[in-house]
Amino acid sequence: MPKVYGLRNCDSCKTAVKALKGAGIDYEFVDFKKMPPDTETTMRWAEGVGAAKLVNRGGTTWRKLDEGQQALADATEGAAMLVKDNPSLAKRPVIEHDDGSVTVGFDGSVKAKLGID
């Protein structure tokens, strides 16, 4: 069963959840606000998708970081630490798939991986 991490009010997360429900795919949703990810989890994500892909550099949370903090996002460990401390920095949704792989966002390739047309 895929595990979907995100925020309940995030449009991308809502779209993903709606598509999973519509396809009859069981999933677990983990809300960052209620259950922030730990270091082990964010490291798994950063290693799985890469630091550049994990961190959302276009959002409000990113703009609130100082230059030193933003520079950390270029390395796997730095990106993992930033997302652990600021979960809303992660591109959403973060999906942990049954095969152990991780994806971010909800584009055609993620839908295909989930078996959604």
C-alpha cells in the first residue's frame, strides 16, 4: 500500500488522493502537520529522488530561509535535514511505493507507477 505524505489542504495532495480513491487503490495518508517526518524518512526521500527534486524552491517556506539554509538544499543530507525541520519544503505529495521507491509530485510518470491512467 503506497504511503502518501503531504498536507491535507495542498492541491497536489488532494488531486493524488482523489485519483487513488478513484482507481480503488488503498493508500495511507500522512499529514506533515500532524506527524512530521523523522531524519531517517527524509534521508530515504532525498536519496530516492535527489536533493534537487525533493526540495520545493518555489514556495513561501523556501523564501523564508536565509541563504545559508538554502545552500544546504544542494546536498542530500542538507536537503533531508531541511525537510525534516520544515516538512512543507518537500515537493508534494511524497509517495513511498510498495517497491520501496519514492516519488514527489503527481505527474504522468507517478500516475503510471501507481497504475492510474
